[in-house]
Amino acid sequence: MEVAVSTTPSKRGPYAKSAQKRAAIAKAAYEVVMEVGHPQLTTAAVAARAGMLERTMLYHFPTRDHLLVAAIEYFEGFIDGEGQDVDVERPLAPPGEFRDLIDHLAHRSPGEDKRLQLQVALASAAQDPAHPAHAFFQRHYERVMAEMVELMKARQAAGLAHPDRDPVRMARQFIAVWDGLQQNWLIRRDFDLTEEITEAFREISGQNAMEARAAVQDLLNRI
């Protein structure tokens, strides 16, 4: 599946250099998180990784919290390596390949515990409108909601989701369950994350009911 990436026009002059510095810092913050975990991230470590003075880095990201948000922004693709703001148009999984998408995303999270731990911690902090994570998660959930609503509509059109269910409500419920399962997995790790996420999606979207209806109709057609 192809990923289309659109960027804003190239920035020139001092603003371009500033944007590139911010991108370098965000990349460095992400790398430090992935190596030692977000609780151990220090401003000095990020500055050293970015190859700049700490006071220069703090001019762009004034607090440790800002650095943690920059790290997750870099992972999400909101900032690319050249300092450009990026709008990533992620491909929606074809209706019949949703299990593959779930398997990929669910296993990506457990495989990157430190990144997932950072996301969960920032999501909790984002409840405070004054925290720098608040604006990020507003943007994050706006994008995720839009993607999931379109996916739900596509599956309804393909007969794989209940046609009477509101795609917006299904998307919102699924995202909430997905986030909750990931947090629970970090604490307990006594269940298969892929299986739980997949079954939650099937129940919320009505896929189980649609498959049962199709099975009954198939049986009737054979009689």
C-alpha cells in the first residue's frame, strides 16, 4: 500500500534554519526516549544528541515536557527530518484486510514499549489544556477519527459492518477501547493485544452480527 506525503512549500532563510533545528531536536528527543525511556530523558542528553548547546535547544523547546511532545510528534510524522510540517495521508486498509492492519499496529506498540509508555503518559497529561501535549493530542485524535470514520464507512459499504450503526460513534468507541487496551496491556501483559483489539472492532462494528446473518442466509439458500 502506498503512503502519500504532502509537505508545505520549502522554507527559506532564517526560518528554514530554525525549522531544521526544531526537527533535529525532535528526532534527538525521540531517539533518547527509544534508548532509555521517557522518565530518564534529560534536556542535556537531548542537546548532546542534537549536537547543540542546551541553551540553544531550550530556546526552541523551553521545557522537558515540550521535548517529550516533540518526540511523539516526530514519531507520528507531524515533523519530518527537514523541519517541514507534514500531513501524512495514511492508507486505509481494504475492508478484507483489516485483520492485517490490526496485527501490524498492535504488534508495533508492544514491540516499542518505551514509545507506547510515552504516549500513554502524555495522553494523561494532555487533560490539562495548559500542557504542551494537549494541542498535540487534539490534532492526533482529529486525524485518527477521520481515518477510522472512513474505514467504518468502507466496511459498511462492503457488508462487513452493520449498516444501521453510526460510523462516527463506532470510530469513537473503537479508538477509546484501543487506547484502553494498550494501557491495560502495559500493566498486565497477560493477553494477546492483537486478538483483543480485533474482537473489540468486530463487536463495535457489528461484524459478528453481519457474518452470522450471512451464514444464516447461506444456510437458507442451501435448503
